[in-house]
Amino acid sequence: MVDKITAESAFTDVLKEKIREWYGIDVDSDLFSPMVDYIFKRIFTAEDARSKIALLDLLNSVLKLEDTREIVDFTVMNPEIPVDVGVRKKSVFDIRVKFEDGRQAIVEMQISGGKSFKKRAQFIISKAYSSQEISGEKYSALQKCYLICIINFSLLEETTGLVTDYLFRDKNGRELTDDETILFIQLPEVDKILDKPVETMTGQEMWAIFFRYMSDKSKRKTLNTIIERKEGIKMAAKVLYEISQDEQARIQYENELLADLDVRSWVSDALEDGYKGGFEDGLEKGIEKGIEKGLEKGIEKTARAMLKIGMEIELISQITGLSIEEIKIL
């Protein structure tokens, strides 16, 4: 019989408290947090009509900020852009869709991060935009790309609210092009609107509350009202309820949280070492090294958990990015 790995066995009280403090997630909740990358993807990209309804509603709710054309249909695209021969940097997005008129949208969920995420966002949308196939030099054929960044941390020093959009402008604010539009949804801003009557909330606000607090039992009354008012969120909630009963999903959920905790611990140590060194380059290299080590450790933990429950090596390789030989060694 395969041993089950439960939340109680994976998390100590200390780890649970860290997760509450750093991410605002209660791992003892009956529902997983949709802010965790694996759960986020499961909700919106499953081959399930409810997932498509939920994603369509999310896209229309967010992009309504600066585009009045309603999205009526889309195709989920391969989220991976091949390795750039020059920089050897492979890009894998959380969700990538193409609308009927050729426009694209990338949706990224980020549970934690820092100021460098601005550069990452710029890199992501530039890669998506430049990956379009055009004939010859017909640049007019290039279609608009949106990047929707749902982030569980404060990134922008000056914000005008929950959703902030960026595009190419000059220093006086005159627009050059909106072909590459980045939208940041800073989930901590949700706390400012929690007391609003649900009937006065925008779609953006309701989705942000869903992401930030769906797993928080103390906010369940507000969430239930939102679910009844917004069809897309109702569909997302139904998928989430089902995922939260899946023991294999729990293993992946736990390991993703633990991996992120590892990254934060490595980065914390690197920050301390960098400051001791007294120079900025050393600090930056320390942070990069810390993130790299933390991610490697997290991937191995995930692979080991999958092996323990008897998952096929080929499937583990697809999910983690580890080679079959590396997994055999584990």
C-alpha cells in the first residue's frame, strides 16, 4: 500500500506559521489556495468547460480596464517558448491564450517575489510578443500581447489601486504603442476593499478576493456571496472544491509551498551574506544563487513525493523538468 502524505505529516507548526505570515495561507483549510501555482493552473487550464468559463470571465474582468472589446472565445496555447539560442533561456508561462482576433494574453500567478519581478515581467511579455510568426518584415501583422501578473506581494511604490497597467509611453505620458501591455494585480491591495458591499465590487475586485482569501475560512461568507453573484468565480470555486479532495494534488500543493519556503530561506541567508560583503554585486549574486539552490531543492522534493506515490517517471519528468536519468538517481 502506498503511504499517503498528508498536510499534517508535511508541515510542522513552525512551517504553518511561516506560511500564514509570509503568504496569508492557512494550510489546515479545507480548500487549497488558488495563489499556489499548481492549483492556479489546475483551475484554469483543465479540460473542463467550467475552467474555460472561469478563465474567460477572469480575462474579461481584468482586461476591461483598458479594452472595451469583450473576449468571446480563446485557444489555450503551448505555454512554453523554445530556448533562445543566444541566451539559452527557456520561457514557460503559467497560462497563455490566443483570442479569435489574434491577440494573446499571458496570465502569471506569483505567490512571492521582489523588485526584480518588474524585469521578469518585461522579459516575459517581450518574449511572447517577439515569438509571433510573421512573413518577411510585415511587422504590421504583429498582434497585441497582454501580460496579467497576479502577485501576492507589493511591487509598485506608487499604485493607483488594485490593478495598474503599463505600456510604452514617453516621459510626458504620451503613448507610443499599447501592443505590449502589462497589468499588475497586487493582491495585498484587496484588504482595502474587503468591507465594500459585494454588489458594488468590480469583477477585478471579486477575482482578487477569490485568489487572496478563498482558502480563508474567516472570509467564507463574503466569498460565498461573490460566488453567487459571479458565474466565472462560481465555476472556479467548483473546480477548486474538487481539486482540494485530491490526495495527489495535496502532495503537489504541499511541496510547492515547501519549495517556496526553501527559496525564501536561501534568499534570506544570501541577503545577509551580501550585506556583510558590503557591495551590491555580491548581494545580487548571493540572491541569484539562493534562488537557484532553493528551486533545485524544491524540484527534488516534488519529484521524490511523486515517486513515493508511484507516479510514472516519464510523467514526473514532464511536470518537474528533470531528466529521466536524474529522476532514476532520486
